[in-house]
Amino acid sequence: MERKPDVIRALVFVFALGLAVTGFTTLQASESDQTVSTDQSGMLTSMLD
């Protein structure tokens, strides 16, 4: 019978997975030619270079 994962291990796994996804999307965003800026109303707008 396998041991059930405890809550701490599950939380650490979810946290590590979130870090990996965030890092991957950050790398993808930095390689893209688009820049993101905010206009006067505070809304995010995407502008092509």
C-alpha cells in the first residue's frame, strides 16, 4: 500500500510547479518582440516595436 502524500509535500509541489510555470512564461515574454506598457487610465496595452 502506497503512502498518501501529506499536505506539506503537496503544497511544496504546487509552489514549485507555479515557480516553473512563471519562469517559463517570463522567458517566453522576454523573447517576444512585444512590449507591454500602461496608458493613463491604468489599463495594460500591448504595442509592437
